[in-house]
Amino acid sequence: QVHVVESGGGLVQAGGSLRLSCAVSGTIFSINGVGWYRQGPGKERELVTELTAVGGTNYAESVQGRFTISKDSAKNTFYLQMNSLKPEDTAVYYCNIKSRGSNWTPIDYWGQGTQVTITS
């Protein structure tokens, strides 16, 4: 079984920072991509940032310059550093792990989410 666990959320004032962690454990053949998503109240889930299999990154325009995705390969842990937080960043943040099955079948693993609340 593959387990994905996010942590690091909390209550922060606008302008503050948080670092979210995404720990991956269990038997997994490969991690071909990692994404951080968020879903604010009454909103659709949206992609915040992603890390590709070759180390490239993409960021939503709303967070570019403020958020950074990174990894610790030895620990199978991925991070989302969030700086200059704004109230509109308030959401549940989810970690998505893209993997493959036995015959190139794509498999997605999701964590339970961690709440980030930014106050004015």
C-alpha cells in the first residue's frame, strides 16, 4: 500500500509563511510527478504547483513568486514553501503523487489534505 500524508497546515496571519510536507511511504515503483492542489471554500480544486519527473516545475499564476515546491528524494518527501501568504490562499491543500501500474497504467495517490487558514 502507498500512503500519502500531508502536514504543516495551520492558522497564519497575512504576510506569514508556512511549509507543507507530503510524505510518501509504502511500496511504489516510481514517482513520475507531484502536485500540490488546493480547494478553497465553495471553490473547485485547483492545481497550485507541480514537480515533473525530470525536475521541472510549474506554478499557478496566483502563487508564482511566493510558493516553491521542492523534494527530499532520500526521504520520499515533498514540500510546499508558502511565503507572503494572502487570505485568498485559505484552502485545504492536497498532495498528489503520480505513479504507474504494471503496464504504464497511470495511478494517482492523494493525501487527506491539510488546512491552511490565512487571516487578515
